[in-house]
Amino acid sequence: MTEMASRKQAHLDLCAEEDVEYRGSTLLEEVHLLHHALPERSLAQVDTAVDLFGRRWSAPIYIAGMTGGTERAGEINRALAAAAQKTGLALGLGSQRPMWTDPEVAASYRVRDVAPDVVLFGNLGAVQVRDVGTDAVVELAEAVRADAFCVHLNVAQELVQDEGDRDFRGCLNALAELVDRLAVPVIAKETGCGFSPPTLAALQETGVAWIDASGSGGTSWPGVEALRGSSRQAAMGGVLREWGIPTAASVLYARQAGYRTLASGGIRNAHDVARALALGAEAAGLALPFLRAYTRNGVAGVMSAAEELIEGLRSLCLLSGVARPADLVRAPRVIGPVLERWAAGPVDASAGEGA
């Protein structure tokens, strides 16, 4: 097994079995949708379906990208894809970096035969996009027949890894070139540290229209890395485990900046999905809950988790007085004080200079 394959295998094992989540909050619990005691519609009249990325979803929920590059990862991807096909959810692939470095593992990412109708997100890191060039990324997207392509930003994780990247120059230019070349939408995707207003402003120049706001509050990839590797990696993982912008704030920042927004990072149940949609996300993604559902009960476990989310979201729409999930953004709500402070934006540290 190659070093990269061994790392991917360790990531799966740790996420399935160990304590890898942030100890802090997503702040989604500070979004309080108001109960509507007289909804004047039946539950059957709530339509959870949405049209995004050229396809219909049964609900604005996606199985977020997790893995690829090993035989076991391929089995998981195909199981998740089969469940997505049957339940009508969208699906993300894990980083396709192994597919680029070792074509023999390409099969672990190919799921269209079991999921011909789902929205499928391709995936590669920003540094790899810079290094392989746009032609190679186009090939990776076409190889899996992706409907959109995530370029993930995982600087904190890379800094923890002993073998991780340390040079992040040129990624904005690479993103801009990819937006120009790729036939499907490009999504700038964080991996659990969220997006700040300055980062979102810098991304404006690339032409990226979609953000996966993945903030802190869910799986901590620095925390995952702390559980494997050297003592230095363990120590640095401990330092950066709680680093990041909470998911709720990251979603707000992306929407304030005018991006079409997906929400992930600590989404754990239908209530979290509804809260993220109320903040302006168009869909919400979960990874760890689906991985653990698969670990416990295979495809049936993933399908059960998906069906529970859809049923819960439909009920929460009815209880909030709306007929569709997309209407939750206009539903009455109360925002808690901590999220309100985040929503006001970062303090301009230069304002006091020269005083």
C-alpha cells in the first residue's frame, strides 16, 4: 500500500471510530425558527425537492465528499452512491488526488453505473489544481462525469501533516483558470475551517460563484491528523484542532458576499439542515453521520439516515410555516447573541492605529 493510500485508510478508520470532532459549536443552535401552530397546509403539501446543478434532488441535502483511492474507499463510495441514487440526494467524492497520481485507483471514484441520476461533485485540492494544471483537472472531472467540481482548501490540515503542503502561492490564479476552462460549476470548498470575509473578497476575482462554507463544529481534520503520525504532528494537531470560523458564521459571510452557498461542517440532523437553509444556504451536506451509518449497517444504514433527514426537514418546514425548504430563508427566526456578533463581521484592527 502506498503512503497516500495508507493515509486515506487511516483517515477512514479514525473518522469511523475515534473522537475527531471539534469541541466548539457550529453556532447553528443560535438560529431559532419560530413555531407556526396554524400552518394551514398538510404535510403532503410540503415539497422538499430542489433543482440544483442541472438535476433534481429529492431534498437539499448531499452526502459530502469523504474518500477514494483505496479498495475499501471504493466500496464506501459505491455504497454511498447507491444510497444517494435510491433516496435522491446528491453525492460528493473525496479528493481525486490519488486518481491523478495512480490511475490504477480510478475505479474507487467511478460510481455513475450505480448512481446515474444524482448530482455528483468531483474534488481536488487547490494546491493540486495549481500543480497539475487545468487540463488534468478537466480530465478528472470528465472521468467521473461530475456535475460540479469542488476545489477544497485545507491549509490547516496540510500544516499539521508532516508530509503536507507548505506553499499555497498561485492557488487563486489556478482557480480563475479552472473556472474559465471547466464546463461545470466550480465550488470553492473549505474543509472545516470556514470562510472569512477577506478570503471571500479575494475569491471574487476568480469568478467562482459557489461556496461550500464548511466551517468549524464538525470533523476537525487537524484533530484527525493529531491521531496519526509523529509526535510533532500530534502536537500541532492539538494546537489547530479548534481553529476555524463556525459553520453558521461562514454561511452568513458567504451569503453576504453574494455567493451561492452550500453548508457543511457539523451538520448532524434535520434541524441543522433547516437552520443552515434559513441562513441562506441552498443545500446542506453531511459526511461523518453517513460514514458512521454505513459502518454500522451498510447501504441500508445510509438510506435510513437519508430518509430520516428528509422526513425531518419536511416536518420542520411545516412547523415553520413554509411549503418548501427554499422558503426557510424568509421564515421568522430569532438569532442568538454570539452568532449576531459574528454576523456583524470582523473588527478592523487597523482602525485604532495611530491613536
